[in-house]
Amino acid sequence: MSHCPHYTVAGQVDELVELAVRDARDGYHEVAYEVPGRGRVVEATVCRVKNGVSANYLDPYMRRRDPDCMVIGDEQPTNKPTFRARFGTEFDALRQETFAWLKTQELLVFGFVAGVPGHGLDAVAVAPANAGFFALGLALLQGIVDLAKLGRTFSPEAVVYVAPPFRHTAFDGKQVVVHNRRPGLHELFSYNLYPGPSAKKGVYGVLLTLGEQENWSRPIARLSR
């Protein structure tokens, strides 16, 4: 994160609400990105409402979860589709491209505990700052931790990276979420802004992976909300 232009560490839901509509003009905040070969693409418009914020995806396809979005980027055993099998290449090259793109963005970062408080695992979300509505959705689903007031060591075992433009440049407009299991850290790359595949199903997949690694010694305590 030290290489990006600026980053904000959020510790409260109210902060994410403010970020979700920070650049609003005429009441609407546009979540837009420059996409090579396409120019500026608006993924969603966000506005403030009485009970928080409302987001509208301009592409109707993005208004519900694609059931075929999940792939596995590593070489560990799995019964799920792998990145290499589906796309014909190793994931590492795109992983590095994703990090390079994130370094060019103003970022939003926050910590959360995946699963039941007191029994879950520490995790971090890293997203473009203009996608505050997505971060808000993740925080409402999984919670948010104020790292400055936590009172204990925060040791992330999972991280969610959000990089929307790659939906267009690498995946022909499709929703894709890549699980990349590394020693001590489960990386989840969300290449879209619909929260179902990543903020909800994706984090649940992280917990299932952990349960398998622990031989299901704590299968109930670790379950997501």
C-alpha cells in the first residue's frame, strides 16, 4: 500500500458510508474506471438514502451473482474449476498485473473477522477508494474492526483484493473471483463489484478452506454469519 497514491484505513461503518458517496455530483457518485480499449467505464452509481446508500449497476448482468464465477488460482487439491483449466494460463501473471494496477489507485483498507466473533479469522479488504459501496456491503456482511481500538494483535489470514477493470480486460465482461491459497494467507481476488461471489460466498469459501485445513476441528465456530 505504501506504493499507491493514497490510502484510507476505515474502522467504522459510518466511514464507509461517507466514502461510498464521497464524489457525488447531483446526488450520485459514479464508480468508474479507465479500461484499456474501452475508455471510462461506469460500473455503478451510488446515492445516499435514508437507511444508508443505494447502488445501481448499469450493466444488468451485474445485478445478480454469476453461478460460474469462482475459480482456484493455486495448484493445491480442489474439486472446483481452476484458473489454468478455464483460462489456459497460470494465475500468477494476472496476480502481478492486479497488484500493479492497485498501486496506481487511491485505496480503501479495513480489517474484519471472517466468521463468528471470537472464533473467526482475521482478514483484510483492499479496494479502490471509489468503490466504498462494495466495502460497505462487505462490512455489513462480515463486520469491520477498528484496528486502532482492537486491543490485541491483528494477524490477517485472508485478504480480499478488489480490481473491477479486469472484468473487461481479462474476462470478457464476466464476474470472476479467484481463490489463491498461499501458505498462511488465503488471497481472494474479486474482479467485479457484485458482493455475492466475493464478500459473501467468497468469504464463506475461505472459512471452508480453513475448516478443511484444521480437519474440521472447529467447523461450527468458524462458520460465517
